[in-house]
Amino acid sequence: MAESPSAKEPDPGAADRLSPADVLSLLEPDQLVSAKRHHFGRRAVVGWQTVLFWVLRLYWLAVLAVAVVAALRAIKG
């Protein structure tokens, strides 16, 4: 006998889409304490990301300089 098309099969990838809050709610108390103490550290940054971050830093400094100059001109009148 064939299954009806409306019957849903369990999705094997459903566990991958759980939010961190859902995962933490499923843990036992001792597992929760252990999970909260775990430190992931910094992520490795590849070359193009380093360049992008430096460009963003320089852009931020330029915007800051423009804001300071505008504020000084406004104060001097």
C-alpha cells in the first residue's frame, strides 16, 4: 500500500536548523554548565578579510575626522 502524499517523513537535517536557545533548552543541567564554560576563541581571518577590516578602520577614521571638523566649524561659527 502506498503512503499518502500528505504524510510527512522526519527531516534528517532538522537538527541542524535548531537555534542555540533550542539546543540549550534540551541539555541536562551539568551539560548546560559545561557548554557555557566552553570558549570558542577567535576565528581565523583570511587575507581578503584582513584587507576589508583595514579599509573599514580607515573609513571609520575618515568619518570621525569629518565629524570633528564639522563640530569645530559649528562651534567657531
